[in-house]
Amino acid sequence: MKKIMFLLIILMSLFISACQSENSEAKTQNTKDEKYTNIEVLKLKSTNFDDFLKVIGTVKPIQQANLSFKTGGTIQNIYVEKGSNVAKGDTLISADTRMLKATLNSAKAQFDLAKVTFEKQAAIYKDKVGSEFQYLQAKYQMEMAKGNYEMAKSQFEDAFLIAPFPGKLDARYFDKGEFAAPSQPVVTIVQLNPLKVLLGVSENFANKIQKRMKVDFVSRELSEISINGTISYVGSIITTANRTFPVEVQIENRNNHLKPEMLLEARIKLSTENHIFEIPEEVLKRNEKGYFCFIEENGIAIEKPISLLKRVDKKAIINSGLKEGNKVIVVGYEKLIQGEKVKIGK
């Protein structure tokens, strides 16, 4: 009896073990059948894209001048202080003019006398009383006196430094009583409105940049101010050192927020693309045929060949290969293969 019971226990153990094994194999098979990769997707919606060229430029004054005396002199009068705004034609500084004034007065008197003498001699000669020699002598003396007077007048006027254009007296290098040598800068005047921005544009864009194109600028220091301008000059020669050509953009500086030598980022609109798609740059993959990305269709990962227009701010701009409503896989794409089962979730 004991033997029979022992055999029954063994048979029951074998039966239970077999059932458990069968269930385990079934579960393993089901797990294999349900294998998939968890993903996240971006559902595409077409948009328009403005293609901008971004270039760093330097602010420069349109006009800047160092003014000096032609013949030198001692500073006598300072009419405008450093930092002041001036109008065209304003007198800024003058040198000692006492000797120049005396010379000018003497030359003026000699010219006036020679002029009167010539007029009288001309009247006499016209009445055929005086000789031709006396007439010519009076004429040449008047012309010589006139030349001396004009030279003295020019030297006197050169003792005054006059603003050649409106702007600001940015620097003064001498004080009253100091001697300024000929051609040595005495003051610097700079025009602050309008200004220009100098750009060095890559030769790749030589056929796309033209005069009168609009340009927007961005400044980290002046982010609250709208800065824009128009291209006023496009250079014709490529600089061999960096393969760029010069471009100048004229800008307004109404409140004098901008200063010469500041750096600005120029944004030049080159074109507008319609019906494009923006996807994260990192989901791009590449093979021997070109770029592609994965999209999800009915639980399957599908390779989609695409045409890359441009990379901007960590985004890829796609102009062909995708369509409205496509679900681009943006998480879990790293090791996907064509036709692999996927499941959307987080």
C-alpha cells in the first residue's frame, strides 16, 4: 500500500511539473510575439520658413574727421567743449590770430588802393589820355594785390577749425595756450546719426546680396531696441584672406543708443520657403543614399528618405519626403530598423 501511495505522489509531481513547463513556454512564446520598442512621436504640421543669413558686423560712423591747423598756432579760443553736439559750420577752436589779422588788414588795404588806381587808370586809358603801359601796370599791380589779399584771408580763416558736418566733438587734444603743430590733430568730430554697419559676407552668397535689401539687427546689450537698416554698398572684390566681400548697411541712431565699434548680428532675409516641416536635428540619420528619419505607421517603424534644406537652432528644415500628419519618431529612434514593431507611449 505504501508503495502504491509513493508511486501516486511521484506521478502527481511529474504532472504538475509538466504543466508548469508548458505554461512557462507559452508565456515565453507570447513575450516573443509581443516584443516592441517604446517610442515617442512628433505629429507633423507644415509651416513657412524664412531663410536668413546671419553675420556679425561692426558699427562705424559714416563720417569722422580729425581737424588740424595748416600752418600751426597757439590755441587762443575754445568755443565748443568735448562731448558737445555741433552743427555744420560751427566754429570749434581758433588759434592766435593777431598777426594774421594785421597781415590781412594790410593786404586788404593794398588791394583796395590798387583797385582804385586801376579803375582810374582804366578811365584815363579809355579816354586815350594815359598810355597802355600805365594801364597794364595798374592792372597787374591790382591782380598781385588781390592775390596777396586772398592768401592772407585764407591763412586767417585757417586759424579757425570749422565743423565740416553735424556730429559730436568726440575728442580735444590741446588746451588753451598750447601750441599745435601744422597738420597735428587738434579735435575729432564724429557723426553719430546715421551710422553704418560693416559686414564681411561669405563668397557663397555673392549672388544673393544686393543693394537696398532690408536688414534686421540683434544686440544682446540692446535687446529691447528694434534696429534695422538698408544695404547701401556691396563690394565687388573678394578678400582672399577670409573669402568674404564687404557689405555696408546704413542704420538710424535716433536716441544715440548705438556706439561706433559695437558688434551687431545682422539677419538678412534671403528667401521664404512654403509648406516645410521642422523636426529635431538629432533624429536625422544618414546612409549611402542620403538623409532619412523614422516615422510610425500602424505600429511599425518606417524609414523615410528626406531632403534637408537647412539646420537652424538645433532644428532640421525638411522640404521634401514628409507630409502633413506624419508621426516622426523623436524618442527611441536610436537603434530602430526598418519594419520594427513600435509602441507609442512615455
